[in-house]
Amino acid sequence: MFGRKKTKTEPERKTFDAEHYKPVLRCSICNGEQVAGLKNLETGKFEEVALIRGERELAEFMEQYGLEHIDKEY
């Protein structure tokens, strides 16, 4: 009830297997919805990680995974 304020910590950096997965931003042509995730290079299966509703959320996703560039898929 009367707890201490939580201190802001640095976001945890997430990792993925770069040999088997590729970070991709999947975009809908119809409504403009964007979903960030990882695409399996062997099977082509897409694994959703985050719904992107703006530039800030995209920047947070890229920072979490240490990315400088992300490809878009339609």
C-alpha cells in the first residue's frame, strides 16, 4: 500500500538468433497496421513481438533488439 517508488531501470536488451531469424516490420496495405516481429528464414513463419502504433514504439522495439535498420514487408 505505501511502497517505495520504483526506480526507472535501463530496458533489458533482447537477443535473437541472427542465423535463423530476421527482424521484420509487417505492414498492412489496407489499414496501415504495423507489427514488429521475427521471421524464420528457413520456414518463412512470422513471430509477432509487438504492435507498432507510432514512431516511439518502433524506436523502442529497435532499441530493445539493438537494431539500426528494419525491413518492411507488405
